[in-house]
Amino acid sequence: MNNSLNKNNSPNEIYNARLIERKWQKYWNERNLYKTDEQNKNKEKYYALSMFPYPSGNLHMGHVRNYVITDLIARYHSLKGKTVLHPMGWDSFGLPAENAAIERGISPKKWTRDNISQMKSQLEKLGLSVDWDKEVSTCDENYYKWTQFIFLELFKSGLVYQKESEVNWDPVDKTVLANEQVDSEGRSWRSGAIVEKKLLKQWFLKITKYADELKNDLKKLDGWPESVKIMQDNWIGKSIGTKLRFKINNISDFNLDVFTTRADTIFGVTYIAISHNHKLVNEFKDEDLLHKLKSLKKEVNNNNFNNLSKLGFDTGFKAINPINNEYIPIWVANYVLDGYGTGAVMGVPAHDQRDYEFAKNNHIKIKLVISKDNNSKSKVISKAFEEKGYLINSETLNGTWSTDAIEKITEMGIKNKWAEKKVQFRLRDWLVSRQRYWGCPIPIVICERCGTIPLSIEDLPVTLPEVNIETNKINSLKDSNDWLNVSCPKCGSFAKRETDTMDTFMCSSWYFLRYPSSACNDLPFDKDNTDRWLPVDQYVGGVEHAILHLLYARFLTKALRDKDFFNIDEPFRNLLTQGMVQAPAFKNIKTGKYISPSQINDLKNPIDPIDGSKLKILFEKMSKSKYNGIAPETVINKYGADTARMFILFKAPPEKDLEWGDSDVEGQFRFLTRVWKLYSENISDFDKSSYKYNEEKENLIKRDLNVAIQEISKDIENNQFNTAISELMKLNNSLMQNIKYLDQNLKLEFLKTFCILLAPFAPHISEELWHLLGNEESVHKSNWPSVDESAIIEEKYLLVVQINGKVRDKILIPTDTSEEKIKETSLKRENVQKWISNSEIRKIIVVKGKIINIVI
Ligand SMILES: [Zn+2]
């Protein structure tokens, strides 16, 4: 490294971000600066990962925030001397590409590839330290071949099965939707259409086999936000309870099972509710009953989900309560889900609010069996009492506390074969079938003689057929005859390919395993690479993926671990869920419409130009429909990527929502301009040795620098990037005021250190300044400074100065000042000089930490 300054390096007076940024992006590219070092295996590794984007064609501020945070973390750990893997890829299958392609008359493949190259060039402008050699795209054959491979491996493990089941059918997009893709009003998350119910044979992954482990291992995830762990825990929803078996009047050997966590309320069961697909409906013979069932099904399909709890009808069948042989009416009710548990629930209106409402609506008996105060006097209740209490109206169990009663009743039931202990999960198996074209084909052949036959690895990939754009017939693989018809791999006779494609969540549930082995052609992931790089040290992404994506990725990791592909239990050690980027939107409360700011005269007192009403200013997530989106490129072109990065990191802690503010963006630009000024003044001044040395100032600036190193390191490690930037600002101010008191070598050293501290945040300007200081290597290949603890120590005491036993002065002095230094400092003092004047000093006695006595 060159330590002397090059005269030709004299910097411009003005900070020209665009010029600098283009120059260094080119330099980094040409030198492949961010290539992952895979040779040096003794170095500590660090895997920094952003949730990969869907290639919509447009980079938005949410992306920018996500990738800038990951980039900062990756750069910091690289400067700390670790080998860093920081990859990027594309979650590139899915419906939006297919819909957009149909609209434009191009193939989804072309649309997707064009978008990827567009977004890649946008990403480059941010100056990310991404190793693009590791890039993956889930719609590439050499990626989805391995998604198919994983599907087949799961098949071999018995984790894949097919089941006819009622599914949510989106009549507009003509596809099956997962439950979580249907909103609370029963509409599709994409098309907004009211979702219909339909029976279809579907492929499922048995995620429920791992329910217990997925739940228990949440405890291991110390580096995850508590809120995300709670969401996952609730989603898995483990409950410990009792399965009760009811006999049915007039139908021998028909058992109706229900699951309950409150067996203590068994005397309060006044009806049983079953789903409209329960096996009991096959026993319906009565015309009237069949008619009721049919119209109820229709209601479910056409109605919004909010009214469902009110729908139901009495079947006339009676269940027999095993505890007292009482007859209980059986109802069909729409709040009972097929897929959940047994498809039947016991109705205890007095002690369950939903049951209470259903009973009230349908005039069903309400019987109190739990009391807070052990009082069995009957009373009218206005809502269900859901707490635990003492049993009443429960024959021999009266007066027993709920918890004890659950135990006793369950034991009684086990003995008499009408009960068993049961653990039930809310988690359902993962429905992976999608009836669309633009997805990963399921590697299965269906033969009329042999049934469903999984393909072998030699047959992979099952590639997607080309589509005929002219006819717009790309709704389903069923339309591609040449592709569809094959001979059976087992018997050779006529067979057809499975035409379902996989849920894109399947493609994204293992991509982090592919990056370290992206060049690997004979396996999805090489064992050595996986052992070296996994788990991911820091995963960064939006909180909207807190449940499904993370749960599926955890499941797949565990399932593949059990096939000995690697030996990790959890894929992501630390998780950071960044908040949204919001901007002011102008809403007319009366009409509910958003008004574009371009139509508003006075943004401080906004008025709707159409009806003249006052508009409300709301901070909302940036979106086209609300006219409040800000394109990252606008900011980058005006101020530079470094300013955009600094703003995003400074404005709010990463997990909080961030409110866009133009003046705050300008504030960051001004800060970088001040940094530029600090360097330009000092570098052009460098050869003049006319500095005024001042020891106190030197100590001060040393202290400030070391405090900054300490605080910034701590802040980055705690994901507090905003306070780290405040430290950079403080240090910049201190340097501006005091650097003139330093000698040349120190000046150079301090300016270099500041560059390194700034580098993870603003990688371009720091690189430029670093080179202006005479360095030839990149600042991003230097070393993060370590803290000089001694420079930080600040403890001082008040030294009493006596002359011939009389107090003549007091000095504030650092605790660790040496005896020599104490003597020297004291004798230099004006007060002391005055008393000594020309007298001879006979003796000096120093009591460290207290006094100095000068005898004259
Ligand atoms: Zn066959």
C-alpha cells in the first residue's frame, strides 16, 4: 500500500455521485471483486442472504431496502476478515408472468428473462456486493430439474401423496388456491374473484409429519424475531386433548369422532356439528334433507365467508353422548372444516362463543356445566363462559375442577373405549398442485394399468413444452398434446404426464441450498459446499413471508436432512424482517379514491380537483394504485446510490416501517457532501506541513475515532444501522473541527479509518476517497479497524496541587497519567509558576490519584 499522497489525486471540489458511482461499479465488475473466495477454507464463513425477488421487471423501494441491508451486513463481515457468500437469484415461476405474457402475446419465458435482465441492471446501480456467478433462477431447466429431483426424493420417503379434496377454485385465474391465498371475504388474493369449492385430485406434501419438530425447534432460533416465532407457533397450532367417540342412533357401527381440549364440558354437549362433506351425509336418504344439503353447499360457494357461522340445518340424526346416553341432535354446519381434524365438532354453547352464537341462531338448547363459583343455580347467560371452573349439572362429577375432570373423563372413556388422548395440530398438509402452465412440472406419469409412476432421475428434467402464443392456449399443460402423451416407464403402454405444476413456494423453499452449489451439474447441492456454507448466517426479507415461506423452507431442510443430504436442522440462523417503505398518499375519504399528487396544487393543504373536498394525507406502502410510489432510479439519478442507501439505513430501524421524506434524502446527500469536503480540503492541503500540533486535541480526536469504531461495530452487529450512521456523522464533525491539529501521518491514518467505517454504508464515495488517499487496493478489501481501548478511557480526577503544604491549584487529569507527566503538567501551570517564581524546587511528592506537593 502506498502511504504517500499522489499529487495528481487532488479531488474535485464538488461531490459528483453519478460519475464516481459509475466508475467504481465498472472497476468492481472488471476485477470481479465480490466473487466468493472458495479456496481459503480456513477462514470463518459468512452467508448473507436476501429473499430473492420475483422478476416483475421493476425494482421498487421495498427491494432496495431489503438488498441494501443485506449488502451492508455482507460488506461488514467481509471487512472483518470472513469469507462471505452474498448471492442473488430469481423466484421466476408463477401466475403473474403467465398473465402478463398472455396480455402481451409473448411467452412467459421471454417476459421473465427480459424482466430479469432489466432488474439486474437496476440492481447494479445500487452498488451491491453480490456474487453474480452464483445467480439462480427457478424457471431455468438446470434449476427446476432439481426441484423435480427433490419432489421425487420426498416421494420415496413417503412424504408425497395424492388425495381427492375440496379445493378453493379461482374461476378467473382457473387455478386452485391454497387456503392462505383466500382472504377473509372469500376472495382470491390475486384475481379478487369469489372463490368456489371444487373436488379435485391433488398432490400434497406431508409437512404434518414434521409438525412437532417444526414447533419444538423454534426454541433453537435465538436469532429470529420473537413475533415471527409466535406466528409460526400459532400456525402449527399444537393442542393436546381428547378424541371422543359418539355412536349414532339407528345406524349401528357408525362412529362419529370429535376432538376436544375441553372434555370436562361433555355434559354440556347439546348438538354435534359436521361438515357438509362428512361421511354421515352419505346416509341421507330423505329428499328434503338432500335438498337442504345441496342448497347449503351452494350457499358456501356463493357466499362470503363472514356469514358462514350462521348457516346450518338439523339432520334429524341423533348422536348418543357416551357419558350419559343422552340423545344429541346432529347438525350440518358450515364452520366445520373437512380438512381440519375429524370433520365434526361437539357443540357446547354454554362454554364456547362460536357454539353459543350458532345455538342462539338455531334455537338449540344451552346447558351450563362449568361454574366459576361452584354454584349450580341455573341462570341465563348472554355469552359463553369459556374459562375453567367447577363442574355443575354433571352428575357424579359435580364440584370437580375442570383440569381434574378432563383427566377423569378421559380415563373413563379410555376404559370404556369411547375416548383416547390425542395431540392435534392446526397445520395441514401442503397442497402443492397448481393447474397452470408457468410452473415446475410434476415428474409423474399416469398409466391406466400401473397408476401414478414417479419418473427416475435419468428422465429429468421434465421440461415445459413451448407454448403457442397465437392461440393464447397456455392455460394448462392439458392443452399440449405432444408433450402430454408418453409411454409408461413401467409397462410401455399408453400413458399421460401429470399436468399439474408445483406451487412456486416449492421452488423457493430450497434455493438457499442451491447457491453454494450453483455450478454443480450432477446434484442439487454438493455435500461439502452445504456443510461449508449452511446454515445461512443472516437472512433478510419482508415480514409477509414470516409464515409460509419460512415454514416450508424449514420443513424441506428437515426432510432432506433425514435423507442424509446434509446434517443441519435449521436453514436460517438469524432472521431480520425489514419493515415496509411508506410514502404519503392523498385520499378522498368520501369517495375512497386516491388522488395523484400531480393533480394537487398545494400538497400541504391538498384538495380533490374533482369534488373540491379536503384530502387526507396517509402514510401507506408505496404502490401504483395509490400514486405514492417513488422509483429508486429517480433518487439514484438525482443524488446517487450512496445517498439512497444512507437514507434507507438512517431513516428508521430496519424492522420498523420507513416513511419516505424528500428532505431526509437531501439530509443524507448533504452529509456525504460534508464528508467529501473534509477529504478535499485536507488532501489538497496535505503537502503543507503547517499544522498546529495540539496534544489535547490529538487525544480528543483519537478518543472520538475509537468510540466510533466501537459503537459502529456494535450497532451493525445489533442491526441498528440508523444509530451507526449517527456515529459516522459525529465522527465527521469531530474530524472537521480537529483534524488540522494532527500531524501528517496521523491525519492520513484517521482519514483512512473513516473511509473503512463508511464503506459498508456508502461503498462508492468511500472507495473514491480511499483511492484519493493513495491506496491502490479496494477499500472493500481492507480490514475493519479494531478499537484502541486505551484511547477511550476517559476517567479523570481532580489533582490537588500544594506548594509548601498550601493548596495553590487544582487540575482535572486522566487517571492513568504517569508520575512524570503529573510533575510536568503541574509545573507548567500558570498558578504554580506564579508561586514558585524563581525559588529552587527542593522536593516534589506525588500521591497518585490525590495530590502533588511541591516543596520550595
Ligand atoms: Zn404402465
